[in-house]
Amino acid sequence: MASVNAASTAPTAPPSGGFKQVVAFGDSLSDDGAYTLAAISTYGASVPFTGLPYPAGGQFTVNGDTTGNWTGVLAASLNVGLTPNVIGYGTTSGVMYLGTSGPTPTPTVCAFSAPAASGQATCTNFAQGGSMVSNPIGIGNPMNTANPGGALTYPVTQQIQNYLDQFGGSFNGNQLVTVLAGNNDIFTALGTVSATVTQAVTQAVSSALQQNPNLTQAQIASIKATAQHDATSQAVAVAQATVAQAADELAAQVNLITSKGAKYVLVYTLPDSSLTPFGRGLPYTGMTPPQAPPAGYVCDNKSTSTPCYLLSNLVQVFNQRLLNDLQGQPVKVLDGYSLLNQEIANPSQFGFTNVTTPWCNPAMTSSLLCNVNTPNTAAVASTANLGTWLFADSVHPTPAGYKVIASSTLQAMKGFGWISQ
């Protein structure tokens, strides 16, 4: 990262007149309300919608807190507004979108912002939960057979094209453009490894039993072990190549952004998801087939036989490829990978007392529907300690966690010379 920033040809002084817009591309970590309609559908009877942000849900954090997503905090710190470009969600009758007059089947952009052509638009957050770099069938998309839902999951490629279509085909020197994406490509690749290995083991045992129905349990166990070893090696290689390709594709989109006039572009390396509650709780694979973990189990991301080790490896493969691709480009990089590592290693430095447990009630399917009234009381979460917990759900930060990202971004921008000290 340091070499990318040192060799960057990006500006070393603030834009003339200051920043006028923040333009955000990415996934749920940057999404400030693209799926608010899903929350309204869930809570609408008890929590009427009166405007953005919706206090009952819509952002991937603990909703109802005044902070919200880091992208909004960052924009406010630069004295500009930021709203979702489009708000929609799939229903049994198709995708519905949210406009100022309520839900509509017609796609509605800039519903809670001045029109794009006005020059005063704030609807420049294009990030959507579940989105991948180029694959439109992201996590939560209706067409995603492994993780279906009603999410739009516009990929980053489409997000950027939508921006260009709406804002005259170019960026300008008074915009801060943030790009944080690739998490869902990695989660998908990890899930594919698991599914591929499981299928290979099942087929190997089935084929062996067809040839010899009298196999002993010891022989079956040996067949499973061999099949698992061979299939894992191949599946991991495919997963690593897949996430490396996603990094290449993201770098190409960053190059497109700069070629279209953007001067202040900030790209984030991905946090190590193996350190999140999701990564720490990945299935115990100490036995074949995987069994319930022993009491107190935490997945060891240093052990090469664990799924969290593979998850961490895929993140590192993605980040390294992205940094290689960005060498010599007119962009700056913020090290999201190191930031999360620091938060986990030294939580008190950031004001955290809990960096392992989700604050939200686990009955919530996602922090998208979590709010200040749905704490994980079994873990002693409450509004009193919300500001000292890092994770809202298994992968998304609390508002306090998002504040750290925004603060780190502002500090980095000062170092780049993009804002005054």
C-alpha cells in the first residue's frame, strides 16, 4: 500500500473550492440505504417512514443511531450530503422501488435528492449490499441459488455505468470517489470451495460403494479423506484465481473512473473477514464430516486446515493483486486490512470493549433490519454499550465501527494533502 501511495500521481493539494460531492461505489460496507424499502416493509406498521435515514433499518449497522454508515459520516465531515442513488427491493410481485410518494414498480433514481442534472445532487451513493465486482447475481439476489433474496446487487461495473449515464458521462475534480468492493466475491468463492469439496467427497464415496457395496467404515473414511484432500487443493486454486480476477476487474473499473475525469479517488483494501464473528465461527473441520465445534471453539486462521485460514488467504490474494494493479495509478489507497487488524489487536485504542460479539439480536436476519431497539440481550448488549462494540452482526460494523473508518479516511486525506490540517 505504501508503495502505491508513494508512486501515485494523484493530486497533493485540495480541490479548488473544496469537495462538492462524495461518490461511493461498493457493497454493504458503503451502502447507506439502498434497501430501506425492505426495512419499511418489515417495520412500516409500527415505525412510519418520514424520510432518510429510516430509524428502524435500511443500513447494514445498528439503525436509529445518529451516525449511520461511514460514507455518510465522511460526506458530512466534508460538508456535503449523501443519499442512495436508488432504493429498491424484490417482492413476490417483482422489484419495488421507493420514491418520495411511496413504493412504485418504476425504477426511481435520486428520489431523495436534487436531480442529477441540477449540479446539487446528493444521490451519489451507488453502493448496494450483496454486490460483487462484475457479477450481477450477488449475495441476496433472487437468482443466487446459494443465498437468494430480494436484493438488487448491482455490481460495481453497473454502478459506475449508472453514474456515467446519469451525470453526463464524466467525473470532476471536486468529487471524492470511494471504491470499497470485493468482499462478496470472496464470500462467494469461499462458499464455492465448500460446495465443490462436499460434492466431490459424496461422489467419490458413492462411486466406491457402487463398485464394492461391502466397504468397511475405515475404507470409506479413507476414501473420503483422499477425495477431500484432492478436491480441496483444486478448489482452493480455482478460488484464488477467481478472487484475483475480481481484483483485476475492480482495478480496471478504478482506471475507468480516473479516465473519465475523477481526480480524487480513494480505494480501500478489504478487511480480513476471518477476524469477524462470521470468520471466527466458521464450521469446525477438525473431524470428517464436520461436526459441532467443542465448547469455546474459535476458528484458527493460522491453521492451514481451517476454513477461516482460507478466508484470510483469499482476502490477502485479492488485496495484493489489487495493489499490484494500482501501482503507478493516480489514486490513493486506504489500508482497510490493517485497520481491522489493529482494532482487533488493540480494541481499547479505538474505544472498544467488545470486538468479538455481534451487538444485534441474532434473530435479525441481517443488521439491515437491526436498530437500537433490537440488541443482543443474551450477550448483554444494550444502548448503553453500543458505542463500545465493534460488530453489529457477523460482518458489519456498529456505528462506532463505521466512525473509525470515516475518521481513518479523513486522517489519510490530510496526509495526502487533500484536506487541510
